[in-house]
Amino acid sequence: MTPPSGLDALPVQPAKSRLLLTLVVDTSSSMAEGGRIDELNQALQNWRGELTRNDHIRRHGEIALITFGKDHVVALDPSGRTAGPSTEPYVPVSEFNPPTLEAGGVTPMIDALQYAFQLLSARRQHLRSSGIPLVNRPLVYLMTDGVPTDSTGHRSDRWRDFAPVIRQQESGKHLLFFAFGVDGAEQEVLQGLAPQSWRFLSNLSFAEVLTLMSASIESAASETSRSKPAEEVYRDVNARLDKDARIRSFLKGNG
Amino acid sequence: MVANPGWKVVSATTKGAGHSSLHRPNQDREITRALADGTTWVYAVADGAGSRARSDHGALLAVEAAATAADLVFGRGVPNSVDGWRTAAEKFAKESLDVFDRRVDSDVQGLRGLMREPAGELRASYATTLLAVVSAPPFFAYVNVGDCFLVVDRDPGGPFLVVTAPEREHAGETVFLTSRHRGAHVTHGVIMDARIRGVALCTDGLCEGMLANRQTPDGRLHSLAPPEFSAYFDYFSAPGPDDNELATKIMSREFAETSGDDKTIVMAVRRS
């Protein structure tokens, strides 16, 4: 092969910064009802294509997939190459190929969020030690159809103690946190965990939830959001999601 | 482009993919202009804040303000000592900001009759960064507000990052010319070095594709101009390559994959 010459030979540094996406997904037994887990699996597969169409996210993005419910709390291999817990929870978005999720068990939502924050912190430290900055704040997404429980399945209010942890991370510009709930989720919990960035999506499919996530990623990861306080970013994201919802509603009405 | 004797100037600007998908215009601007003596030049780049309504116009006003300020301060002749240049650089910085303020204030006055926004918000809608250099080799005076960066190439020695943004991760809010606290963040200075053979002014959209990082013992990440940056000065010092080639390069997919931001570069290089 002839080496590049002239203009083509001028070096471009490889993309350094990373955009860390962390999905914290409910796989508790309620997800088995009405084929929800199958719908979620299908939606995740479709979403994969949507994510990788964005050059910037494909090149800079890394994704982790943490489930809570079946097998308690697990960081799965988002590339689908290995079954069960993964030793490398973040993989490039270009390699995202989610494994088939199964439903079962209780809803240890807060354990899952704590674990997600730990993994995120470890990944951030590792990237920094490799000279790689996070120019965009990491994005953490909670998707649930239930309320948090303890290990015996009883409702737990530990989320009230965890909410200040999220606020602290947000104010330090360490991450942005979004909570999406579908039928079965409790609005008080979603709102408590993500006062400015929660959505309860009655009668919406997981595919629609993931479409909302894509829109929020584009908005929250834009260069204009980098230096803004979290509340301003959430305001921009909400404006974008509301606008998208109006367009969808209009198209349905005229469909 | 006609250039000062012995030096060649090329420039290019392109809209980022992120702005295309959001249907925003290119909000970067650049200017390259010879002063009256024909040998002193002013170069400037500005990056309008993506979320602000009039920031592309703000960026234009910023680079024009720098050119006007350069004329005011250096138009009747350049100093011949480092001390003289230091004084002039400080004045250049002050005039650049003053001219920008006057132009924006004039625009805002005109808009107030038409718009409901308070004057403060109208002014903020012109938010932009600015990096400007007055070049009369071996002297270079610069002024900077915001996150553009300046690289000089020395022979021998290679490229040096002279002006850079704060650490990009966890950076506070970007400081713009319209920011109330901008005074604390204006940097200006003088370089005197007969061995400098090129300068490059870039907006932050090129940071990923052209700079490298290193971590210092305190754990902080710092940008640096990698040795291979010199290849750009080598290439564009030759007679042929022009603005179009520079534009082709920064519009390439390689660069698009490094950042979705607008990208702008002005290079002045001693002819080979």
C-alpha cells in the first residue's frame, strides 16, 4: 500500500475524549409481565443502530449496561461477547451489541445505581491516568417499571438517601442523571432521584423511551452543554424532548 | 492571499457536524489583515457560543474589533523593544475589548426598540471567545479570552502551545467577551523569538484533532502541541498549498470524527 502523501499525510490526533453512557436497567420480575422484557430486548437492539449512526457518539462513546432484578445487580458485557458479569463494563459504542436480558427477582434499584456510580468513577480514573479527558459529562440513565425494594422484595425508601449523592455529583459536574419510568414506576421516586430530568411515560413503548434517550444524549453531549450547570442542561434537554414529543404527536395526528 | 514578505498566511473555517444536525450556522469567524505598513499583520479567530442567538455576529464583531485595535495600537509603527511591545500588547488587549463593547452596545441599542429582551440578555446573545495575534517577526503580541489556542513553531525546537484553554475536563463556564467577569480571564503577552517560523490560531473545535494530552503528577491533564503539529507548518510553507487545501483538511472525516464543533484555523508560516 502506498503511504499517504501531501495533504492526506498531515496528521490528525486520534479522538481522545470519551462520552460515557451508563444504562441502569430494570430486569425485575415485573418485566416478565406482558412481554415487556422481550420488548426491551428488541428496543435495545434497534437502539444500537440508532446510536452508531451518530459519528461523534460512535467515535467517542463508551457504554455500560447494568441490570437490577434478575441475579440482583449485574454489569453485563455490553458487547454481548461474554455471558454474565463483565470485567470490562464499558465498551466502545461501536461494539455495543446488548445481550438478551431476562426478567426475575426483586428491584434493587439503589444498589444498582450505587454500583453504576462506582464503575463510572473507576472508568473515569482509568481514562485520566491514560491521559484521556472527559470533555462531556458522563450520562447515567435509569429505566424502570417498578419501585425500589430491599433484598426481600419489600419497598425501600433508601432512594431518599441516595438522591443527595446524585445532586452532589451533578453540582460537581461529574455526571448528568436521567430517570425514565414506564407503567408501574412511581413518579415520586423518579422525581426524587431526578427532579429536573425524569420522565414518566405512561403507555409508551421501550422503543419510544430509547428514542427519548437518544435525543437527550445529543442535547446533553453537545458542545454548548459542556460548561453549563446541570440544571441548564436539563432545561435544554427537556425543551428538546418536549419539541420532539410535539412533532411526534403532530405526525400521529396527521398520519 | 497576499502576505507579508517572507511569510505566507492561510486560513479556513468549517461548520461542525453537531451544528449541522441542529441547523445552526458556523459560529466561528476569522480575520487576517495587513496593517498600514504592509509588514505587520493581525490574525484573529473567534468562536461564537453555540447556544446564543447572535453569537456568530458576535464572533464577527470580535475579530473585526481585534483588527481595528491592531490598527489603533500598531498602525503608526511597531515598538522596537520588548518593553515597548509589552505595553503595546496590554493596550491592544484593552482596545480589542473596548471596540467590541462599543460595537455590541450600538447593536443592542438598535435592537432594544425591536426586541423585548432586557439589554443584559441582548448583550449575552453576542457571546464569543477571541484569540488575536499581531505579528511583526520576531515580535508577536497576543490577546485571548476563552478557549481558543495558539501554537508557535520554532526551528529548532518544534511546536509549542503558547495559549491554551483551562483543563477541559471540569472546566468552569467558558468565559466570553460578553461575560461580566471577563476582566479576570483576559490574557495577553509578547513573544520575541527570531527562530519562530510559524504561528497557528485555532478555535477549540480543533483541540481534539491537533493537540495531545499529558497528565502531570498532581493528576491534572494538560494539553500540548505534539511534535507532528510541525507537519502543518512544513506543508503550508511551500508555495502551492492554499486556503482551499487547509479547508479540505479540516472538513475531512478524520477531523469530523474528533469533534462535532465548528473548526477554524489561521496559520502564518515563513516561506520555505
